[in-house]
Amino acid sequence: MSTAETTESVSAIVALDTIEEFLSYLSPLVDEAKLAFTEDGLRVAAVDPANVAMVAVELDAAAFEDYEATDTTIAVNVSRFADVLAAGRDSLVQLWFDATRRVLEVQIGATEYELACIDPGSVRQEPDIPDLDLDSTVILEADELSHGATVADIAQSGDSTRVVLGTQTGPAAFVMNATGDTDTMDITLEADDVIDLQVGGDVSSMFSLDYVTSILKPIDDDTEVTVDVGDGYPTRFELQFSEGFGNVTYNLAPRVQT
Amino acid sequence: MSTAETTESVSAIVALDTIEEFLSYLSPLVDEAKLAFTEDGLRVAAVDPANVAMVAVELDAAAFEDYEATDTTIAVNVSRFADVLAAGRDSLVQLWFDATRRVLEVQIGATEYELACIDPGSVRQEPDIPDLDLDSTVILEADELSHGATVADIAQSGDSTRVVLGTQTGPAAFVMNATGDTDTMDITLEADDVIDLQVGGDVSSMFSLDYVTSILKPIDDDTEVTVDVGDGYPTRFELQFSEGFGNVTYNLAPRVQT
Amino acid sequence: MSTAETTESVSAIVALDTIEEFLSYLSPLVDEAKLAFTEDGLRVAAVDPANVAMVAVELDAAAFEDYEATDTTIAVNVSRFADVLAAGRDSLVQLWFDATRRVLEVQIGATEYELACIDPGSVRQEPDIPDLDLDSTVILEADELSHGATVADIAQSGDSTRVVLGTQTGPAAFVMNATGDTDTMDITLEADDVIDLQVGGDVSSMFSLDYVTSILKPIDDDTEVTVDVGDGYPTRFELQFSEGFGNVTYNLAPRVQT
């Protein structure tokens, strides 16, 4: 290793709940992830192995109790890190990166855990996220989406399943629907049923239900989610956490409608 | 299809809890069931594939918020219907039968679900229920029966199991008992232990424990159940729901005592 | 059977919770156990099939609502006895030993259960417990130990796992640690972190994590556990229950450190 590496440094204290929530948004898509610390905060971008869904999670330095970092990118096993936090018996976590041994030291109360870092080069590189200008935008509570996913699954009897997300103009509404071998389901949420609705036309795109269900799983029922949809385009789910200091964006590629 | 079918019609609004409870009493015995709507209300009678247990569930038109029906019999997949209700995000359900497409439209809040109907001819025909005059009758809370089933299972170590239900005259009591390879269990509920007790003699009949356990599963612990038993005869469990507008009757055939 | 056996007698009434808790401390290690009743109370000593862990549970006669016994040793299936208690619908249990039929009659409310006794000769004989004088002693809440076991498991990724228990002198602390293929964990509990700490030196012993986890499972999180440890010696966990009338001691053999 070159001496240049010794400039990498991370020393931070953060609420256990906050860093746990951060990791929870990665778990549905990846086992390993690259944590990029900069002086502004922590950012992770990742793509699932099938290249269908991307996630970017950001946590501002202001969300930490204490935060000092130079540009440092480390890769870790997400679920093992999450397990250590879940077992934590204190409300605060201290993180310190040992650049020489390439170990993330995780201190929670009397417990010190050394999480070995992975070679960042072995972690799947996330593609650039296209800056799509999608037609319609709805803001609604996460459980409206989860409910749609649940009923779509029933209508398709648990077979390899799809769900269509879109908007309609007459009357203006966000729509979710699914068609099984015998049953169908349609959810029509008009402006009064959601927090905000901007309809850009009669548009719809079809998505893998498994991905939608996985992405929604860690999101609390009453979390406000902003959904952008187009016609045959990817969809984007966006939400805030940690009193607005945290931000999560999912981009999900559409399935071809048959 | 003949034009006569166009006279079939169902249009009803009912509390989600009520129709969910209705279906819950069918689930232990059958996957598919025929729903018979008349102007008086809804009735289902069904028998399990092994012909051991019959169930009849009735819900009076007065239990509905709104009810209009001509004689209409449709067959549905019980668990799929129950799943749609379980996912419901509103307290009311609107049911409407599309006689042309033979689809039951289930509307719950913003969610419209089209439940395809099955050919009623493909659903097992329930036998006539013999009007047995059984010797003894006890009224007790459902969890007294569930407790008996649990302990009977322990005594028989989970092997193919039986439970005996009966009454004794000295002192007057409702009894449940089971005999395993090494252990035995006896429950003796006298008049003071139950809500009502009418003993017609020293009688007992043996039943499959699996059936008893299945039948009891959807019944709330504190529900009053009327149990009629005879000597080597079927037993009958009866209970009310929906403030008395709903009625459930199970008839369970005895096993031969060895 | 000889007439001498007719002198065996047990007749007792005890709180269901108390006898349930008694059995819960045996369940992690053995399926069958010998219950030794004397006029002073009930005592069980048992060793697991691999001869790694011993348990002794004692319940003073004063913990019973009513207690009369001559020297009587019976062997029973622990989990079946526990299941009958778990299903109990009353706060008191009446125990009566039928010496002629070698059956333990368990009466809970209206339920009478006859638990067949096993031949005590068929139950593994417990070895004498060596009266070790271990170096260090810590008293702490059970969940401190459970937490250590959980994190040790994470560090070793669920492989065949070990945990080291010990004490250090500078600063004085009770320590738990584990080393996995890539990660490590260290818990250091100083005097302020525990209820009491007596450090006899820098000592440590390694144990099978599976045994530690099993032993801790029935113990309530806030139960005070006294842990005695030495250097390469067995460890001893001791706790009280039933307002001090019950006592539990586990002795766990060390694994050879590699």
C-alpha cells in the first residue's frame, strides 16, 4: 500500500437508530456496499446484481453527533454491519476507520467490534444514474404503495409477478394495477387520497413486483414517498430520513409490457 | 348461457370485519365454496374433502350496511377472497356481482379487485345435514375447548390423535379426555365451570383431534360455543357472530372407538 | 416391585409459574430428568449428552403453597411436563405421585394430566460437580451475557463458534471476546458496568457459544447472574428464582484454546 492511503480518515459518532436506518435502505438490494465518506457526510450508491434497481443513500455530516472525515471509501458487508448495530445496547455508535489494518472499528457502549473492510474493487460498480425527466409525480405514504404491492400479489397468486404504476388524466389520479390469470386489481388514488399529485398525462410503466416489495420493506408505513413515473420509463422513489439530513433514492428499471 | 342468468344480481355493502369473519369459518375445511345470496342474506354450506366435517355459515341481510340480491349462487376461492379483505385499507367493502363476466367485484376504498368466479358445479356438493337429536348440550367459551385440544395433543405426543367429548351424570359434567401411549388427560367441567350444561346421560364420542383443532382455530377465545354431543354420534358446534346476525354450525363425524 | 416403594410419596401444590420456571432451566440441556423430592424440597441435577454442561436446580419446600414428600426420585420427560404447564388455565398446580402406577398426577384447574414416569435408571447419571475455586467473580444482568453471545455469533458468521470469558486487571474488568475469520469483538465491562466485580487476575477460558446461548435462553434479561471464571477452567453461572427459594447452577466445561 502507498503512503497516500494514510490520508484516509473517518472518526464519527452517530445515533444508532440513524446509521441502522441508513443501512436498512441498502439491504433489499445488495449484500456488500461501498461507503463513501467525505467531509460533507456519508454516501452510498449501489446496484443490485441483476442491474434492475439502483439505490443512493446520503447522510449529511450534520446528522452525526460528531463527524470528521477526509475522502475515504470503504466497502463492507452490509448485513453483518446491520447485525452488530441491531445487537447494540447503547443509543450512540462510534465509528473509526483504521486505515493501516483496513478495519472499521464500531464501538457501542462497552462493545468494540472490528468490521473487516472488503476490497472496494470487488464490489459491483454502480452505473451513473440517468437524470430522467419523468412525466408525473405523486407524494404518498409508503403503506399505500405496500398495499398495492400486496393486492397485486394476491391477484397473481404468487406467480412471477408484475405491477403497473402510472397516472391517468380523467379524473387525475395515481394508479396501480395488476392482472393475474383470472383476477385483476386496480387502485386509483385521486388528489384527495394522496399528499400531492402532479399528473403529466396518461402514462404507465410495468415493474417487477418482487423489486417493488423488497424496496418498500424497510420503509415505515407513514413515511412520505415521492414517486416519479413516466410511460415505459424507470420509476423513482425518493424519501427523507433523520429529520431531513438523510435522503434515499431508488431507481427501478421497467419490465417490457407483454 | 341463457338469458335466465341475467336475473342473478348481488349488490351489497358490508363491514370488512364481518365478511372477513364469515370467510374465516370456512377456511379450516374448504379452499373453494359456493356463496348463496338470497334476498334474506348470504349462506354457505360446505363439506371437507374427506367428508368428515360440514360447516354452514349464515349472515342475515340485516348485518349488511346495504343489501340487494336476487337468488344468486357463485363459487369462489375462499383464501384469495380472504387475502384481499385482509389487505383492505377501509372499514367497508362493496360487493357487486357482474353476471355477464361472472366476476365478483370487491371494492375497498380506492382498491377495486375483480375476483373471478369458479363454476359452482366444480365445487363439492354438501350433503344434507341430518337433524340429529343429541343427548347433551353444553355452552362454554371457545378457549375451554381449545385448551382441551391442546392437552389432548400433548398426551398423545403429536401422533395421529383423537379426543373424546361427552357428558357424565355423577356429578353432572362435560368431559374431554384423551389417552396416549403413556399419558392420559381428563378435563371435567361441571355446571359452575361453564355457561350452561344440560346432561342427557353418560355419553361420549371420539373425534379426530386435527379436525377439532382446525375448527376451533378461527374462533375467538371468549366466543360462546354451544356443543351438542351424543353416544357415538356426530357432535355439533354452534356459535353466533356479527351481533347475532351471523350463525355458524359445524357438524363433525365421530371416529370409531377402538 | 418391593413393598419398600410404597414409602415413596409426593403431594404438593405450587404456583404454575414457579414450576414452569423450574423446568425451563433444564430444557436447554436435557430431554429427560430425575426429579428428587425430599422433605426439604425438589432438586434436579443433570448433564447434557455430550457431557459438556451440568445443571442443578433446587426449589425449597417453602416455595410451595403446600408440600409433603418423603424421599422420592422420579424421572420424567421434561418437555412434555413443560407443555402441560404451558397449556394450564389456572395459577396453581397440584402434583401427586401415584407410587403404585408410577404416574405423576398433574392437576391444573379442571384438567387432570397423568404424566407417566420413566425408569430413573435410563436417565443419564450426573457426575459429581467438582467444587472449583475459580479466580474471578462477576455479578451482572443476564442480558449483558446474551448480548455478548449475540455479537460473538455475528463476528464468527454463524460458523462453529466460541466465546472467551475472563477478567483483566488493568483496568479491572469482566471481558467477553470472539475472533472470526475477518472480524473480532471485545466487550469490556468495568466495575461501574456491572452489579459486582471481583477480579482475581488476568484469566480467560474459551467456551462453546452454542452452549452459552442455550443456557442463557430461558433466563430473563434482568435476572442477576453470578459468573465465576478461571484460567482454562470451567465457568459457573448461578442465579436465584422464586424470591430466593429457587437456585440454579450451571457448570460449563471449557474448550481447548487453539
